[in-house]
Amino acid sequence: PFVKRAEKESIQLAIHIIGDRALKEALSAFSIIKEGNPLKHRLIHVQIATEEQIKLMAHLKLRVSIQPIFYKSDREMAFSRLGPERFKNAYPFKRMDEAGISLSMSTDAPVESANPFQNIHAAEYFFDRKRALYMYMISGRLFENRESIFPLTEGSKADFFLLERELLSIPSNELDDLEVSMTILNGKVVYER
């Protein structure tokens, strides 16, 4: 009923999903979505998903916000609780991406570090850095129905940060300790080192 009501009121839902049972419940609820629906419902986490569930998420055009940093901190615990067979469906981030599901990334702070570079480092278990950066910097903005920031032009209300080094060329083992030199939000400097 909550999905039906949200659809009626034009409310985009964002639902936290960790396990496959919770995902099964959510997908059942979202099965009422009509073709061509303009709402961009989102699932957050989705740490376990079967191939069938991934296909259904893609069919329903659900968006998923992932936190690859959990793979670094939780995978041993997840393996011990899930066992080898169910663990095969854990951390399905690459499979979701390959299925055409629109993905964004977030840190899930304060559960994990708010440092985005640690999450980008963890994402490299699943994606190349360019793909991870797109999910982190562009997809999240689009998930929130904010306008695209491209092309970046004078007078744009852009959100971005500056580093002393080029992000794509920094070795993976140096990402965790990377520091931002400047942050601009809505075209205004809000942090400068």
C-alpha cells in the first residue's frame, strides 16, 4: 500500500535494503509501477541480490545507491553469516551495473567513514575509477532530480572540489589519505585549505 500511495502523491521513495528477503518484499511492493512512470524510486544498499532480483530491479527501472566501502568492512562477517553459497549473491554491484540498473554511490556515514575517497577506493573492487567517479559525482545528483552540471560554464551553480593532484592518476593505495584543497557548493567556495 505505501508504494501505491507514494505513486498517487508523486512521492519518490528511497528504501534501505540489506538482505535478499527485504529486497523480495520491496520488489513485490514496487511491482505495481506502471510503464513510463516518471518517479525515480531508489533502493539503498542492496548488499545481497539474486540474478532474478537484479533482472526485476532493472525491469522496474529502480535506482540503487550503493556503498562499496561495506565490502571492505563487512565482507568477512557477511561470509560467516551467509555461508559460501549465499555469499555468491552478496555485493552484487557490478552485476547490477551490467544489468543496466542506474547506480549511485554514497558513504553511509556515520556508519562508515564520510571520506568519499575511501569509498572510491573500495569501489575499485567492482569498477574502474572513471565508472566509480561517475556513480559518485553525477548519478547522485541525477537521482535527486537536480539539473545536470554539464557543461560547466561561468555563472553555473556548480558543486565540485579541487585536489592538488589529478584524481584518475593517483595510485589506489593513496586514495584513503587524499585531502581536498577546495570545495565549491552552488558556485561559492565553502572550504579552502
